[in-house]
Amino acid sequence: MESEAFKKAPVIGVSIATSWEFEATLAYYDVDESECISYPYGEYFFRTIAGKRVLFYSTGVRKVNGVGANQYMMARFPLTKIIVAGTCAGIDESFAVLDIIVANRAVQYDCTVKEVEPLIKPSFIVELDVAAYQTDFHTGTIGTADRAVVMWRDYLELKDNAITVADTEAGAIAYICQKNGIECIIIKGISDFPTDETGIDPVQSNEEQINVYIANTPKVMYKIFNDYLTRFV
């Protein structure tokens, strides 16, 4: 049983967006239903990793849920670091499905009028210093927007702007971590790459991509937890 002092000790948060990602997390850590606690954005549970108290919580998808859930957890617990763990869409073709990327830059690319402004404004770029950790991992830029990268034209636009991977939460979470003075680490695994839907029913193309994503999600989460998480805790 945890002592009262341990319960008040600093906490490291692990932010997980989708239900499939959180289900994979529950399975990996063999979490009993009685261990999960509900809160406005989902559920959370605790584990001790490398002698540190770690809080795993689901947030729901897109930027509003990601930001709201993480700000809630910052207010509720003495978080010293937030690790955003989950899946992403691959953009840079030098990487492959199931590759893990530790972001050294997070950007939001849906905050401008892109017809007359740069796609990415400097005010929405967060530089992430991961040099203090072991460096035997891939780094890159994660791009975040509420619109998921499904359409081929979106993929090409991000590729032209040197985005490595893309999701719908991490850049916004990094942004509010910076505002709150809390370290943010983003560990993302590529679950799928957008496909050229030219000449194909877009609905069918989207369904096929979602099926690939669902199949690869537990594989990505296992790699993150098994091979990466401990070094960043």
C-alpha cells in the first residue's frame, strides 16, 4: 500500500487520446476495472515505474479534449512532466509504419489563413528539448490540427512543410505545457500513412485507413511502453 507521503509526491502524467490507445494501455499494464477512476474527460489510473508515481489518463480526441484534460490534470495533481503517448499518421516517407518518433518540435498548422499566411506561425511552434535523454531514437516535427490527415492533398501539404508525423492533439498539449512551465515529451508511433484516394471512393479509402490504424494501435502502444517510456519517466 502506498504511504501518504508517496501519494503526495510529484507525479508524471501520461496523456493518451483515443479509446483504442487507452484500451491497449489497460491491457499492457493489466489494469483491473476497479483501478480506473472516472473524470470529466475519461478515466485514469496509477502505476509506479522506475520508483516514480505515474498517472495514465485518457483525454478523448482533438485539441479541445487534449488541452482540457491536461489542464484539468495539472490542476488536480502535482504534475512535473507530461508524456503524450500514442499513434500518429506518417508524413515523412523515410520512416515506416510502427516506427517511433520522439518529437523535438511540435507545431499547430490549422491556426492560420493559409491562403495568405504561412501554414505554421512561429507563435504556434514549441521546441522540445530531448537532448538530456538517451539519443538512440528518431526525432522530428509533429504537426497537429483538428482535421485528421486523411485526404491526400492534406498529406502533400504537410510533406511540403517538412512535417514528420501528424496527429490531432500533441502540438496543442505541448503548447499549454509550455504556458504552464511543465516539461512535455511526445512519443508517437506511426500507425498508418495517408493513401492517394484519386480514383477511389473517399469513404472506402477512409475506412481502409481506419482499419489499418485500429490494427496497428496496440502494436504501437506496446513498443512505446516496452521500449521507450521508462527512459523518459
